Amino acid sequence: MRLLFAAPMLALAAACASTNIETEPVIADAPPVVVEPSAFDLAMGTVDQLIEAGNEQAAILRLEQLIGMQSASDDEKAEALYRMAELKMGEGNQVWGGIDALDEFLETYPAHARAEAASELRDYARGEATSLNGKLEMGELSPMEEFRILFRLGEHQAAADLMFENALLPENDYILDMYQIGYLCDAAELTGPSYDLTEPDGTERNVRFCDFGK
């Protein structure tokens, strides 16, 4: 009996030994591809940070630099130019400058994907400029109303002159813009009227016109 059972067991063992056991291939995870941001991407990141910090005027200056950056591609320059136009039409308070930027965009990049949007934005900007100019020409504005319109159009020097001549005290947003543009400064040696300023980060300053006392 032992020999009868031994033969089948040997046959089964031989069959198991000859059977190939399939195993899943081991696939090693590929290392993640690290894409280094370009100089343009880094610069646009700086623009976003400046806007988030409430420094639109510095953001506009940075965009102007990017538009003239030789290493930037046409698409990158177009992106910077369109972004600058949007900013000037928004918190940058430079309607005339926004129109000029959109004119340049449409002349330089007429086939760009944003050409239609740029044309529509320019039409809106022209309409706003016409309306504001009409109010100025009527001559029935208070000095503060005239100041706000001049500032919105981007005629900042005329607005600053009017502000000084009429001893106007504009809201903090205007004081901040004039400080960022360079009409108002925080320096002990300056004279003339002073204006309280609170920056977006909470920093408080006492500023005066930069040309007085130098």
C-alpha cells in the first residue's frame, strides 16, 4: 500500500515543480519631474504678490519691465501687456494708460486669443474716459470730485496739484496710490501739509509732498 500511494504523490510533486508560477512585475515609481519656473513665471509671481499686498503701482512698473524683457517670448509679452491694461483699468487708476496699453496690444498681437476681449475692454475704457471728460468739461464739479476724476483718468500730477491748491484730504486709497507712485513721501525733512496713511499691512505713516523741503 505504501508503494501505491507513493507513486501518485511523486507524480503530483513533479507536476507542481514543472508548473510556471506567474508573478506581477515590479514597477519602480519614476521620480517626479521637476519643472523649474522660468524667469518670466517668477516675475509674474512677483506681480501677483504685489497686487495681493495692495501695491498696484509697483505691479504696473514690474509689468512694464516684463514687456521689454528681451528673453520673453511674444506670448509672454502679450500676457504681461494685457495684464497691465487690466490693472490700469482697475485698481491702478490709469484709464488713459489702459487705453494706450490696449491699443498697443491690438496693434502688436491682432491674432492673439485675447484680441476680442482686449477690443471689448478698450471700448469700455473709451466710454468711461469720454464720460469722465464730459463731467470735467461741464465745470460743475467740486474740487474733490474733480480730483477723483483726474486721478481715475491717470492725470495724477494734475490731481496732486489740485489736492494741494485746495487743501483736499482724499481717502486713504488715494493717499496710498500717491505714496506708491512717488508724489507723497515719508521723510522727516519735508515740509508742507501732511497726510495720514495706513498701508495694507497696517503700517501707519505721515506723508507729505515729496517736492517740499528738499
